[in-house]
Amino acid sequence: MRVEVDFDLCQGHAECQAEAPDWFTVGKGSEAKVRAKRGEIPADQLAAVKDAVKYCPTQALSLVEDDRTTRSE
């Protein structure tokens, strides 16, 4: 699973950074846009990242299943 950011929606509220500071950083001032780490989210950070996505006021964040992940059903 990985994070995608819609930069057109992001307004720099920094809720994501508050929920998952190891994964997100938000700039200051007029350049306040989120920066998310790239790649697979480690299991120990997944709950915090899910909360960051959930509490984003503009819904600029989404979780995407990695295409390379094999799921057994």
C-alpha cells in the first residue's frame, strides 16, 4: 500500500503531519503543501497513515494498493 497526494486539493492544513509525522511533512506559508514519503508503507506506520488519510480536511490523500502486491483470497 502507498499514499497518493492530490496537490490540487491540498491546502496545507498539516493534519496528515500531526497524525503521521514520520511519513508526512508540510511546508510553511504560501508553499504549504504536503510531502509524503514514497514507496510501500511499513506495517508499523500503516495505522497512522490511514488516520492521516481519514482526517485530511480536503481529502487530498488516498491509499492505493501496490500493483506488485500479491493477495491470496
